[in-house]
Amino acid sequence: MFMDSRTYVFLVLILANAVSYAETDYQPLGKPASELSQQQQWNLSISPDGTGLPSGSGTAARGAEIFAVQCAVCHGPGAIGASADPLVGEVGSLASEYPEKTVNSYWPYATTLFDYIRRAMPLGAPFSLTADEVYSLSAYILSQDGIIPSDIELNQHNLPKVTMPNRGGFITIYPD
Ligand code: HEC
């Protein structure tokens, strides 16, 4: 049985398409992360014990200035929350009737704060802050709830030693 002319045209078109696909030399998307610098740029995780922290230092006073300009528009003045989450306050609230997870009430390790800010904040410009600025912002946020003294200079040595209020609230379900 012969094909009707419409089916014939359709098949010819499919064949022509297949040939042109086969002949096109498609460029792969992106490029291999081969350059050392690129790998170093993204390989920036920080461990709870401070492994991976860059050298630098900052104070809460300096952090307050940066926070007002770069962060308060979303996290509110004093980091108490606005369109974005509150970062401070509510320490001790987790077991209460109205638990509130903030950085200071919930997070088990202070080093995570440095890691998070450096890789993700401010929201529209990640990686734009220097290490000193991130230490300063961390000092500002932590000192808001008295987790560290407000006059301390925070750096790669003392940040891992900060004990977060909810550190004991986490359990290891796979101890081995
Ligand atoms: C344009 C708005 C915006 C700006 C500006 C901004 N943030 Fe955020 N931030 C957010 C949002 C939205 C989230 C929640 C992201 C999510 O959950 O994925 C967040 C999350 C965070 C968190 C984690 C909070 C949590 O409990 O999980 C921290 C810490 C933080 N921001 C710090 C900062 C700091 C420090 C700055 C200034 C350098 C900043 N942010 C600037 C919008 C902003």
C-alpha cells in the first residue's frame, strides 16, 4: 500500500532533520572545571572545627556598619527580621510554645555563619564581601545575643571556639 502524499512529505522532513542533526557539530554546554583557580573558588566549605576558614579578622562595630548598608534592607535593622529571616534573638525559644529558629537560637556551629554569609549573602551579590567583612558581620550577629563579647576581634582562630547556645540540641543518629 502506498503512503498518501502528506505522510510522504512528513517522513522526508523527519529524515532531513535527522541528517542535519547528525551533521551539526554541537558545542557542549559550559566547560570543564579544569582550572585550579576555578576549583579553589568553589571548593570553599568550612568545617565546624574551622578547617577552611580564611585568615582575617573583624569586629562587631565594623559589622554593624556593613550590616546597615548591605543587609538590613532585607533582614531588618539589628537583624531582627523583615522580608527575610531574623538572624538574632529568640535564644532559648526552641523548646517553648513559640519556637523561633534564628542563627543565634538554632545553629550549632558559628563557623557555618561565616560559610553561609560568604557563599550566599548579600542575596544579589554572593562572594562580594572580603574575609574581614564576613568576620565583622559574624561578630555583629553573634554579639547581638551576647554569644561573644561585643568588643572581641573575631578571626579564624577564635571563631571555631565560639559555643552556640543550641550546640547541645543536636544529636548524632549515626555515632559511628
Ligand atoms: C535582598 C535581600 C537580602 C539581603 C540584602 C541579604 N539577605 Fe540574607 N537572606 C535573604 C533571604 C531571602 C534568606 C533566606 C534564604 C533561604 O532560606 O534560602 C537569607 C538568609 C540569610 C541567612 C541564613 C538565615 C537562616 O536562619 O537560615 C543569613 C545568616 C543571612 N541571610 C545573612 C545576611 C547578611 C550578613 C547580609 C548582608 C551582607 C544579608 N543576609 C543580606 C535575603 C537577603
